Amino acid sequence: MTFQDLNLNTPLYNALDDLGFTVPTPIQEQAFNVVSSGRDVVGIAQTGTGKTFAYMLPILKNLKFSKQENPRVLILVPTRELVVQVVEEIEKLSKYINNRVLGVYGGTNINTQKQAIAEGLDILVATPGRLYDLALSRVLQLKSIQKLVIDEVDVMLDLGFRHQLINIFDLLPERRQNIMFSATMTHDVDILINEFFRNPIRVSVAVSGTPLDNISQNRYSVPNFNTKVNLLTHLLNNYETFNKVLIFVAYKRMADRLFENLNTIFRDEVCVIHSNKTQNYRLRSIEAFNEGEHRILIATDVMARGLDIDNVSHVINFDTPEYPENYMHRIGRTGRAKRKGRSLVFSTEKEQEAIEAIERLMDMKIPLLELPDVVEISTELIEEERPETKEHYNPLKRRQDEDAPGPAFHEKKEKNKKVNQGGSYRREIAKKYKKPKTRGDKNANRRKNRK
Ligand code: AMP
């Protein structure tokens, strides 16, 4: 297939010619008609697959010239770097199209951005926080948005932007096309799709279900978190074999919990990356791991996506990924450049279904290893593992959904719950005398006059 088969228009063909692109990438090929159809779309594709053009080609093909000032296409991305990158990509494609593209993000002067918006635009690329501020300031009108693209939604949710996204949805017209791209499927992404998308069509660059031959895989059946820690400790004590170990967990809380456990035993050998850590901290951790300063790196799926690390001796799936594709991504971090790699997955009884889904995808069984005798079986359960019936006896325990992966959310403390109603003096007087006593209450006077 070539771009000629997509029935684009001359300005787009000319731009693609200038770029030297002739063949659409698989995600571009798959997404084109679906995005053109106007239906909601969920695309699963990683950076580097050409996903930006996958949504921009159909959008630009169908975007008519207009002098209207309010934007018609909104593209939300998690970071300012991505704003810059996406704007650049759109500008390359729009070389022969008369449209106006603007990128906005936080941490820079909002007034300059307000001025740019006031000049009129067609396509706005933004980070959620800054977009919301601009919309609230009313300089930015979102009522004419026809297409909403959320790119890297997994990273966005991992960074805790869920509430901001929902606030933004509220400002957008009901009738619009939603297009979402994510590199990994996560529980949070799934929830967002189910809540806000109308029968989306899914497109994805199929993750190969065929693991590399040079990666050997095994699994351990382990009853609970604490026993998993015991097993892990036992394995990690073998320094020679387990010399560069990448450990995956599904969410931040678990990453921190595991880090605390391992750090007491393997002090100065462990580092952790997830989205609550600063970018600097993450970069330092990755570097320390890469250079062998730290032997063990704990990472969440979303954060580990872009990792380019060589010579990983073992990938350890401390939990069993809920989405089998994530397992493929995880184990692909070892056995790179044809070297021999090893992968282990720990699964509890609860995770048995997930193991079966992975085995179906790969069309092979992951050989089971016996728990070594020296590994102590713990019966002590962590908070997430305790049966829910216990809730009954402990009304103060946090609700289940607060324990779910994603941004931490806490009930406000009682004293912070009070809403500032203003004019406490007036309210107290009113309470005491049952009717307004101050002269300033115009409505009370009006009511009186009407009688
Ligand atoms: P993305 O996945 O959108 O970050 O794109 C990755 C890179 O691939 C970008 O530098 C694009 O300019 C480039 N690219 C996008 N589409 C194509 C294509 N059909 N052929 C060659 N390169 C492409």
C-alpha cells in the first residue's frame, strides 16, 4: 500500500513528498478510514510508529478552510515536549495548507498564549492544565471543537490528569469525535474509554504474540505479596546470575511498597521509577541502573515504555500484567540484541486468569517452577489482599477504589471540608434574628416591598 491508496489531496501529497514518505506505516494504514468515518477511535500504538500522522492525515484531509476564530481540533498531550513535537509534525504536514496551529503548555507566560489564541486558530495542541486555565479565562472558546484527540493517554492518566481531562470534557460540545491514542492498555485507560467514548472502534499495531526465541520464560505460583518478596529476595541473593534485574509492577503504590521492602535488604542496589518521581530522579535512576551502579530497577509499565537498556539479565514480573500485550512489552526488555534473556513471572491464584490470557496470546505455556524450599510462605496479607468482608468490622478503612491504581485521592479532613460562604457576621445575625438585619440585603428589601 502507498499513500496514493488513501485518497488524500494534493497539498498533503506534496507535503509527504517533501518529507520523502511514500508508504503509510501500519497504524496509519489502519487508522485512516476509521478516523475519517467520524466515529470514536481508540488506537494502541507506541511512539515511533507514526501515530501522529495516523490521526493527523485524516483530520487535515477533512478540515475545510475557515476564517472562524475558535479552534475546531483540540489535541491533548501529557508533556510540553510532546506539544512541541506534535506541533512540528502538524506543521510539516500543513506546509501547503492554509491553517493555523498553536501549541500551549504550562510553565510559560499565559498572556502571550492568550494573545496568540485571540488571533484565531484551527488546531490547538495543549497540555491539560494550561488548556483548562485558558478555557476558564474565557479567552479560549471550546464550543466549536469538532475533534478531540488525546495522545499518550496512558501517560496522562499515570501523571494524574484524570480529573483535569474530565473537567475539559465538560467544556466541550457533546457532539464531537473522540480519538485516543495510548501505547499501553491500563486499567485506568479502560475505565476512561468506557465512561466517555461512544462505541469506539479500536485500531492497533498488533503486538506480536511470538516472544523472541532467546528469552527463556518461567513462572512461579506464589500465594501473596509477602511471599513474593521472600522469593524475590532469595533470587536476588544470587548476585552472579541476577546481575541486572528489571522488576515490573502494575502501579506506583506497589512500586513504592516493593522498593521499601527491597531497600532494607539490598540497600544502595535498588532504584524505582514511576510517574510520581520527578523527571530528574527518573533519569538518574535509569542511568544508575544502566551503568551498573544499581543492580535492581523497579518500574511501572507506563514509565518503562521508552526504556532503552541493554544487558538486562532478568525481567521479573512481580505481578502478572492484566493486559497480555504489556507482558510482551515487559519481557522484550531482556534478550535484546540477540543476547540471552530471562523472564520470570510471579502469579497468585487471583492472577491465574491473566496468566492464561498471556499463554493464549503466545500460544504456549510458561513452564512452572517449584517454589524453592528455603522461601518462607508468608500468611501475612497486605491491605489490598485482605478479604473485603473485613471492611465490615473496620468502617474507617479507606474505600476499595481509593486503593486502585492511579492518582492518590483522599477525603478532605473534616476541618477542610467547610465551604467559605463569606459574610459570617451576616449569617450569624440572620440566624439569631431569623431575618436579615443588615441594610445591604437588597433581596430582602425587594421581597418586603413586593408584599
Ligand atoms: P510518531 O510515532 O508519530 O512519533 O512518528 C515517528 C516518526 O516517524 C516521526 O519522525 C515521523 O515524521 C515519522 N513518520 C511518520 N509517518 C511516516 C511514514 N509513513 N514513513 C516514514 N516515516 C514516517
